[in-house]
Amino acid sequence: MSNSFSFSILFIIHILVHLIGHGKTTLGAKTNVYIVYLGERQHDDPKLVTRSHYDMLTTLMDSKQLALESMVYSYSHGFSGFAAKLTEFEAQQLSDHPDVVALMPNSIYKLQTTRSWDYLDLSPQTPNNLLHKTNMGDGIIIGVLDTGIWPESKSFSDEGLGKIPSGWKGSCKSGEKFDASKHCNKKIIGARWYVDGLIETFGQQLNLSDFGEILSARDAEGHGTHVSSTAAGAYVADVSYNGVGSGTARGGAPRARLAVYKVCWKVQNGACTSADILKAFDDAIEDGVHVLSLSIAASSLPLYSEVDGRDAIALGSFHAVRRGIAVVCGAGNDGSSPHTVKNIAPWIITVAASTMDRAFKTVITLGNNKTFVGESIYTGRSGSYAGLVYPGENIPSAGVCEGFLFSLDPNLVAGKIVLCFTTLSTPAVTSFASRLVRSAGGVGVIVTKFPDRIAAACGSFPCAEVDYEIGTNILFYIRSTKNPIAKIGPATTLVGKAVSASIAQFSSRGPNSIAPSILKPDIAAPGVQIIAAASALDSSSQRGFTLLSGTSMSTPHVAGIVALLRSLNRDWSPAAIRSALTTTAWTTDRNGIPIYAEGDPKKLADPFDFGGGIANPNGASCPGLVYDMDTTDYTHYLCAMEYSNSDISRLIGQPTTCPNKSSASILDVNLPSIIIPNLRNSITITRTVTNVGAPNSVYNVVVEPPIGTLVFVNPPVLIFDSETIKISYRVTLTSVHQHSAGYNFGGIIWTDGMHYVRTPVAVRSEFHAAGI
């Protein structure tokens, strides 16, 4: 081969490499949205931060124009980073850049009350409760990252509200069917929307209007409106859902202000991208919110570590919490299996979903005059008796509710009430079966299923849900007579002592799958059949309100409580607020009845189901002692997790060198809980409490040891005065088991006779055979 030919080949290869490395878009190479996370800001001026982002892209692409076209978002307020359209090659080049903490693809997140606030003891008729002490949260700003808001709802009236808080620096943005000058007021003081990350991920061909979406902060889906009104909605009298659950609807902090950040859209049943979520966090930090509520969670397991960068909520919330903003997130709706809890970063307040002392009951009367009580929201009249039939008598599969689509015989069910069985717990099965029975000429349906407290809404079509015991009794009655008959009565609302609270079956459970020693969830709150404001586009709404269930609904309950606590105690950190909630929570129903966790099987609830328990707002307002945490504590956690010094340094914005492994125990992170996932012999851990009650206080310890564990606390008495505000104590736990066992639960209670500061304890003994 001649030298001239060889040189030509090398020259062509050089040109191709140059084009592939720097001009990929000109060759049509595929681009995706990546998030380039750079950690804490290196400049106080956001403009300089953003300029540095463009400079980095320009250097990468050798073109200012390509850098401008590539940029999706610049994050320059709460932290430094950007989202950009990059080829795989460009992404790899940036990931090797020394200033890049993490580079991750844009990922998808999913969306996850007339009686509830009275149940939580925040009734406006009760004097001297937290609601009145804080003037209903006036002056506090709650930021909601969700699907937007329906501003015309009565829940967002600003009647009686004063000036917008002076610390507010945000804005309202007009858009499609949303006029900021008309739709924002002294209640809705901020409204932004973020869609660039979604469009770049799904492709420019994505037409959101095809999904019924609106390119503005207006809520086309309804989820964000429901969440916002639960947290901070104004009083709206005479609210019900199809006639049940009547009362006055309101939020937890009715005079708090709302800042709306629309990050989720009606795509794939509610999609939110990490790029959009991070931009909303960045803006919210700069805007001046006091509380952030996110009824959003990762779409699937496994979870990513907090420094991995792919957990946008962990990342954004860390920077928010460092600036004193409490971040409240849902635990997820993947229960009742263990290890399903999401949003597990120790700086987040993670919320499970409970029921409350309200249920919607329906009476079923059989032809032999026996009656059974089921659940449903059937709002028609009590009709006359009708024939009763079980389609699965000869073909068992025909009696399966979800199999009706293929097996329902109109000749068999016409004019009759149909009994069916299902192993699924979702109310969607009942709705589905009701439609099919109705279309086949049936006049009612009784669905036999695993019991839970989410009653299906069947409107004017008679329906009822019963457990397997009742369903079997009804089946035996059908088999006992030639002409079985029954009638289904309309739903009635039952409240009070007759209805005990439980943890919802769908609520995701611990232990924490990344760090089992970090208790998650932290707290539970009502999240089942919550009546709150709806989008006018929501077909399920009744007179502007609808009924929804999920940790999406429990999250704004806690966000509203946090707003009240923040108003009362302006100097409390987010960790202090979380501690106050966890250590004062109800571990039994308000009526002293044990709290159960729904699932298979149903069991007594434990800290992995509800954290500290069900939120007790008035107790949390005066907890006595709190377990406080700051950046030093979070750094301790990150070091104990054995994350790299460079990742930690960039996350917290200052050089950090972790101590050796033996001196950074995750068990010593100053949490309001003690979880020992592998106790082999004996271990001693440390906690520090801060007195937020009377200066001169004496607390004595009461120990509730987990079964099979000896627990010693030293000192057993804590003496506080005007100079001694913080005291550390040590807890020694010793296993008396000689074999591996499951978790057992207990608690450590500090009391001065008036306050009872309960720290949940969970211990799992672990012994290995020799050589293992």
C-alpha cells in the first residue's frame, strides 16, 4: 500500500472521528435527554451558573448553536446541572468530565376530604388545637409538584386572605386556558408548568392534546387539584360524593398559599420525567416555598442510591432540605409486600396511607331474611327483591368476576343479581363486573374479594363488595333453594368508634430496600377514599369534588400538617418536624383500638407499615424532644453507605473525606427510630435529643423491648436546663435468640409526665453457621 494512499485513509478516518465525536446531529445520530448533575452551585449568581452549563456543552460540541439547540433545562438555583439532548457518545464524554457528579438518562416517574381532618383532631370546632394556634397556616407556602390545578374550584378561593407572603419570589405563568392575571390570586400565588423533558423523551411527534392535555398549569387529569385542595384548600360547605361522606371539605392548612408546579401529564396513566421534576425543584427553592408535597414515586423497583443521580426526587429534595424546605413524599402504592417502599432518602418525610373512622356500608338482604353488610358506594334507591345467581355453578371459571367479559351468559343473568368471586383487591374489578352485568341485563352484582376499605363507586347500579366468608354464605344460600332472591340497599356513611383505622393494603411497606437501618415510611395519614376538589374535566367528579385513594392522598395530609408545624415553630428544621411527627404518632386507633395492616394475611401494623404510626398533629406541635439532623448528619449517612468521597463532596458542595468504615456506623444516624437488621450478639448505638419544651425538664426512660432482645439505655434519666438543650444517650441491644429470626418490634419512650416521645425499635436476630 502506497504512503499517499495510507495517508488518505488516515485522513478520512480522522475526519469521520471528528464528525462522530463532535457533529453527531449532522449525521442524524439519535439523541436522548440526559441529566448532567454538577452538585452544589459554584456561584451565587444563577446567570453565571447557567453560562457555565452552556460553556460545557459548547466545548463538547464545538458549536454555540448546537449547545443552544441541545439544552433543555439549566438548573442554577438550588443546585447546578442541566438537562440536554445528547447522543450516546456525547453522554459518555460528559460522564468522564471531572466536574460531573452524575449523568443519567431522563427517567419516568408515576403519580401515586370531608372527614379526614376531623379524624386527625384538627376540627375547626375544637378550641386550642394546632389549626387555631397557627391561624390555619397563614403565611406558609406549600409547593405542589403534580398535574397542575383547576383554579376555578371553590377550594382555591382567596376570600379573607391577606397579602402574599413577603418572602415569595415566584411567579404565575400564563398558557393554554390559563390566564395568570385571572387564575392566580392570593391563594394560588405560583403556577408553572414543565413539559420539555417529557416531549424530548417521547419525541417531538408527541401531541399532548390527543391525550386531552392542556399546555399550561391547568389540570386536565385532576390529581394535582385533589392533592392541592387536600393540603391547603379553603372551606367549602355541603360537600359529598354521590350523597355519601357529607361534610365540609377543606385542606389541612386552609389559609396557606399554594405554588403549583405541573410536572406530570396525561401520558401513560400519568407520566413525569426526572428532567422536569428537577427543574421544578430548582425553581421552587428559588421561589421561596416552605413545604414541598410530591405524590410521585419511581415507576418501578429496584431503587437507585441517593448519589447515583437517577433518583431525581432524592437529589432535588436534598438541596431543598438543606435550605430548610421540608419535602413530603408518598411511600408508593405497591403494598402489601415488604421492601416496596419508595422515596427512602433519610431527608424526605415518607408517608404511608391509612384508612380513618369512616366507611361506606351497604346492606344485602337474602330471601331467607338473613342480612350481610358489604361495602360500596351505590347511591340508588333500595329496590325490591330480585333473583340471585352464581354463574360459576357448572363452569367454575364463569364465576370469576374479571372473567365475565368471556363467560357471562345474558340468558342466565337477565333481571338478576349476580354473585362472583375474585382474587384481586382493586375496586376496578367491581366497576368492571358491574358494567358487564348491567350490559347483560343483570340488575346488580355482589363481588366477593379479599377485604379492604376501598369501596367501588357504582353510581345508580346496585353493587356490593363482601369478603370470602360472606360470599361463601351467600353461595350456600343460592345452593339451598330453587329460587334464591336478594336485594342490595343504598350505601350509608358510617363514622366513629364502630370503624377502626388500618393501613391500606396498597400502601408500600418497609423495610427500606437500600438501607434497611433507615426506617421508611416515617408516618401514616388518611389516604383511602378522600373527598377533595376535582378538575372539571374529570368524569368521576360530582359538583366539583371526587373521591380518590392512594399514598398520593395521604401525602398532602402530612404536607398540610407540616405547614401548620412550620408556622408554629419557624426555627424547626425539616428533620425536627419529621421527628415530631414520628415520635408522637398514634400507634393505636384514636379510640384505643389496635391498628391493623391490610394484606394477605391481615396483621397488626408495625413500623414497616406505618413508621411511627398515624399522624397526630396536635401531639407533634408540642413533642417535648426531637431528634434533629443537619448536613453533618446526612454526610454521616452518606459515608456510612460507603459512597465515594467525590460523589459526597459534590452533592453537599464542599470537600469531604469519610472516616474509616468502622467509625461511620449507619446505626448512629440520628433518626427518631432504631432499626437493627442483623443483630448477632450485642451492639451499642447513640442518639441525641434536643429539648424543644420547657427549659427545665426531666425525662425518664420507659423501654418496650422487642421479643428476644434485651435493651439497656444509659443514662436512664435526661435532665435539661437553660444551658443544657441537647443530650446524647446510648442504647445497648443484646439478642437472646440463638438462631436467625424475623423482625420483632418495641420502643423507647422518654417521658416527663406530660410528653411521651416514642422511638420505634425493630430488631432482627441473625446467626450464621460456622464458616458462613
